[in-house]
Amino acid sequence: ISQSALASIMDDFIEKNEIEYMELMIKSLEKISEDCDGTYSKILCMYYRGIVRWGEGEEREGGEEIEQAVAILRALGYENKAIEYETMYREFARKNNDIKMME
């Protein structure tokens, strides 16, 4: 995973004032270095790119990217991680929909 790709994703989170999700990503990236290989970090990057796209209003495209990342995690045997990230996505989507409904 390239430093520039990570910086770009983090800039997106900061720009959208989604510090909570940026902190979650940083925590996840720290976890990667502990127990996962390079493939996992690429999948995680895909997942967070999907979150950013979804948050920017590209719900379908972002959702597809997130679902792909979760499916790949499952296929590689990271079932617990897949469940964890799928749950985080659902929570993000629910909160985002609640915010849109309030506006």
C-alpha cells in the first residue's frame, strides 16, 4: 500500500470532517502491521475508499467497493474481519442515513 494512497484517503476523511472514521482507519492499519499481509492492507484500502465514495454521494459505487472488499476478506479466510468491517459499514450507513433524514 503506497503512502500517497493512504495520505489521499486520510485527506478525504479530514476534508469531510469524519475524524471518527479516520481514527478507525488508523487503528485498523496499525492492526494490519501486527497480524496481516500486504494483500489485507490493499483490501482495507479498497474498503475505506468505498466508505469515502459512499459518503460523497456515490452510494452504489462505494457500496459495491465495500461489498467487494468484504467478499475478498471472506474468500481469503478472514471471516471475523469480514464480519467486523461489514458491521462497521452498516453502522456508518445507518448514521449517514439518519443525518440525511434530519437535513
